[in-house]
Amino acid sequence: QVRIVESGGGVVQAGGSLTLFCKYSGLTYDAYAMGWFRQAPGKEREGVSCLSWSGVNSFSRDSVKGRFTIFRDHATNTLYLQMNNLQPEDTAMYYCAARASRDADYCSGAERQYNYWGEGTQVTVSS
């Protein structure tokens, strides 16, 4: 059974940093694309960043490029999202997601491509 648990959210001032953690287990397929998504109040959930199982390919939305970094530690089954220079518009519930993939180099920023989700961790950035 796939299990995904996010942590690391919190309240920070604009310009601050946070690191989100996504601890996963039960991934028994050969490879999984994994990603971070977020949903602000009154808005649809959007893709933030994704990383292929191989680590070769990644994607980040334009608004976080240069500020957010996605990376993974296979040894500890943890996906990370390092977020620097946070801005009030980054305030949202952040979710980690995974999908099985035959292609170890595949990742997607599209929500509909993922079928395993965590419960989310809240990030609040004050101005």
C-alpha cells in the first residue's frame, strides 16, 4: 500500500526559507514520477515541481524557478522541496504525489497524471 506523508510546512516571513519533506513507502513498481503541488484558498491545485525516478528530468513552474529546488534521497525514501525567498503568493497547502511509470525519466507537472497523494502540509508566508 502506497503511503505518502508530507511535513515541514509552517509560517515564515517573506524572504524566508522552508524545506518540505515527503516520506513515501509502499512504492513497489519499477519507477515513480513524483511531484509537489499546491492549492491556495479559492484556487485550483497547481503543479509546483516534479522529479523523475531517475533524477534525470525535472520540472518547475515559472513562478518558483530559481527559488525552489526539488530533490530526493532514495536511501531514506524522501522527496524534498527546498523553498527559498518565499513570498506571500506561495501561501498554500502543499501536497506530494506519485505515479507509477515505466519510464524512469518521466515526470509531469499535471495533477491528473498522479494517483497517489499525501494529506498536505500548510505553508503560510506573511508580508
